[in-house]
Amino acid sequence: VDARHVEIQIFGDRHGNVVHLGERDCSVQRRNQKVVEESPSPVVDDALRQAMGAAAVAAAKAVSYVGAGTVEFMLARGGQFYFLEMNTRLQVEHPVTELVYDVDLVEWQLRVARGESLPLTQEQVLARRHGWAIEVRLCAEDPAHDFMPQTGTVHAWEVPGGEGRRVDHGLVCGQAISPFYDSMQAKLIAYGATREVARSRLLQMLRETVLLGVVSNVDFLARILAHEVFASGDFSTGFIAKHFPQDAIKASRKPSLLHQALAVFLAYQTDATTLMQRADFDRSLLGWQSALSTPSTITLCCDKQAFVGQLTSRREAGSDASVCDVSVDDARVQTLSLVAIDGCHVHFRHEGVQRRAALARDGARLWLTFDGLTLCYEDLTYAPAVREGEGGSGRLVAPMDGKIVAVEAQAGTNVRKGETLVVLEAMKMEFQIAAGIDGKVQNVQCSVGQQVKARQLLVTIE
């Protein structure tokens, strides 16, 4: 269906007054759920706004509606609009309306609940419209795996402020992201005199945002805002499916050689930093080794793809700074040196050019944001070796924290690869966990109703 999802914000009081506060365009969606919202819509002119607003107000008056509400429509390219539903509450995306009309809709709710009349007439509302606002929903989900919700612990969270920027959130470092609630963690909103100003401001805001410790859609949101079709304003509800198929999203998540080399370098540096923080560490030994030509070997894994980094460290003359030559799977050497670590931010030099990344270390896991890509690397350098052919595919583990709602596996029965053995419920969704190999079920270590943790062993197949 080549249509847009456009909704009208309405408000009614106990005295029979109902007004609308223009439209919000919510056409950028995944799984029929909104991802990006903006006000006004790029395709709604004054005449269409008046017609849609009048229809929404008429619907509210027909039921003597009181309070905040949203009347949702499908909008065809020809300008015809069709009623979908009415949400009888304040929507997630209400901040874009507040910014464009310079109102506080939560305050309006309280005033109406107290029996007051609406603070503005319809004419006064429309006269206040100015500028453009765009909002994105920052969610703990993995776009590269069909937007599956994710759990984890927030190890770093920074979002930039400034003119025309607003953030609604409740995140703090150390907070656990559980499976019991919606995956949305924050709303990032930008306002500007024009759509392009708002879009550019929000794009820069996303590129400067740091969220480490849980997989999120922050990089994907930046790609949406940067896409030429989104920038043009000419898109429909099929925008993500058309321009961001799963294969393309997965390809965009593949780390560059420099990203991998930086991960190897920082894994080495964080291990060294831990050592240097010991009270008995002799700093005169910094950078010394008995055989300078002998490289360190670090094995990392990202999205089930392991690689080996070779790192040769040397000490810069007259400085404690460590310069490292890093190669990945025998690919060309990258020369990296650490400049400073400031909170979660790492300043380093690559081939003589100073750059910046964001880093969080969680045991063997290293979260790294660099060059618009946030990835989690697992340090396998000291991990037990896996026997050839074992691969772990006979071990079914929980992909995230959640509740077991169905167990189809029984010990002693034969199963086929791809057969669903366990169903997990998390973040209001169900996930089927399938056998990775043909074989016989050896052990079932979960039951219906049980709460399990991410990566917890559920079923073993041999």
C-alpha cells in the first residue's frame, strides 16, 4: 500500500470545546510500529490540514470526548484520507506537536481534568504553528536481526543537548534493560525553522549519542535520517522495507578493517590500563619487553564472526605513549596510538590523524562506537578452545532475558535442524528458538513459566 500514516492531535474539555493541533506524520515504521514522527507532514498543505482536522474534531465531538486524543488516518497520494482508529491518550510522539505549537500538552491534561476550559481556541492554536520538529524512538532492539528486542546493562549513556534539541528518557548508567517492558528507551527530538534544519540537527544529535551495554537502533536511526528519500519527504509506510531490507542492514553492520583493528588495540590498551592501575606496578617498565618484535595475539568475535589481531607495541621516544602496529587476519597494518581516555570517550591517532571513539568494557565484552557504527566484541583470547566440528550449535541458549511460554523439546526425542523447541516471551513479543542441528535431545533445562537470563542454556542436542 503506497500510503502515509498521518494522525491529528485533538483536545477536548468538559465544556464542549474541541480543538486540533495539526498533524503528525508517522509513516516511517517497522513491524507496523512507528520509528520516526514529525510535525507538520511534508505532504499536508493548509487545505488538507483543515479537512483532516475538521474530521478529527467531528469524531471527538460525536462522542463528547474529553482530554487528549489522537485520530489516526491513512493518507493516499491523491489526498484522500481514511480513518484508522482513535487513541484515547497522549501519544509517545506528542513532543513534536508541543514544539511546533509551543504548548505543554501534559499541562493541558491537568487543566482539563480540573474542569478548566481549553486555554486556546482553534484560531489561536493554528496561529501558533511555527517551524518543524522530528522525533525518533531510540529502542533496545537489533535492526540486523529483524528488530528483535534486546536486554543488557547500560555502561555508557550520553546524548548531546543544545539549541533545538530535546531528549525524553529515564536512562542512567548501571541500569538493567529488562524484558518486561517496551523496548523504547528514549525519545530524541530536534526542532528547527525548516524541515531540513530539524533533520540535520537530529542527524547530528544521533551521531553524537553514545549508548553502550545494550544493542540499540541508534546507528540505524541515523541512516534513516541521512537517506536521500527521507530527506526528500516523499515516502510511505513501506519506506524501511523498501530501502532497508535485512540483507542491507546486516551488510551495514559489518565492521571495517579499521573498526576491527581499533577493537584489538583497545582490548590490548584496557588490559594494560588494568595492569597499570595496580598499586605495585612499576611505570618504568611501561612499554618494555624482552623481544620488541614479538607481537601480541588477540582473538575477538563480533556477531559470531571471530578474527585474530596481531599487535606489536613500541614506546614513543621521550613519552609514555604506546604506539601499536595492528594487523587483522593478516590484512594490512594499521598504526594506532592512544592520546587520552575521557570517561567513555577514547582519543587516539590513526596514521597520524587524531580521532575519537566511545568505549565500554564489560569483562570479556568490549562495546565500541566508532565511525557511525556501534558493535560489541567478545574477547576470546583466553577462552577455552572449542573442539573442531562442535561449534556449539547443539546448545540452545536464550537470546535475551525473558519468560518461557512453551517447551516442545523432550529428552530422548529426535529433532531436525530448524525445528522450534522453545518459545520465549520478552518485551511483549514471542521468539521461537529452533534446533541448530539434526540430533537427539539430551537435556531440557527450562520449563513453562520460568524466567531465564540472556545466554542461559535451555536445551542440549547431541
